[in-house]
Amino acid sequence: MAEEPNRRLSTHGCPECGQRFFLAHPRQIFCKPIHKKAWETRARIRGLQFMPFGIAQRATRNGTRGDKETGKQANIDADMLIARWREEDAAAGRMSAVAFLKLRYLLGYERP
């Protein structure tokens, strides 16, 4: 990567492509706006898919309280979604969700 005067190289790779990049500001996470948009769009879609399973999973304590049958199936389905997304991200060279949250926390982004 060629030197650019007065610009620091990121200590982390872009969550979307994995490449290090020159920072436009100290808390920059993505190398390009299009990578940020791709990440956020995918997260939004995944969130919509996961939400009913995650709520049922949590509300039934993984199928140990309340409607146990639905809770157990929701737990299985939620785990399958997470496994699929982890595999997709690894195959595409994207940062894991855990590493992404760790980066956000290190850079001082607000927690929900």
C-alpha cells in the first residue's frame, strides 16, 4: 500500500473486504461507503430473518419455559441461521460478528 502523507493506516481490516485502509477519521470502520452499506443491508436482512426466532428462543429460555415445543424449535432454527451466516461470512472473507462488535467497542461506538 503506497504511503499517503498525513494519513494513518487502519489497525484493522475493513469488515466487508478485510483490507487495511487509510483512515479519513479516527473511528472509521469501513474502507468505502459501499462496503458500509453492504454490511448494513445484510445485517438488516439478517435481523429481520432472525428476530422472531431470537425472541421465541429467549422468551422460552431455549424451550425450557412456557411453550417448550415452539421454544425448542426456535432455538434449533436460530442456531441454524447463525451457523449459515458464519459460514457465508467466512467464505466471503468478511469479519465475524464477534470481531465486528469488539472493533466497535474498541473505537468507542455507543452500545444500544
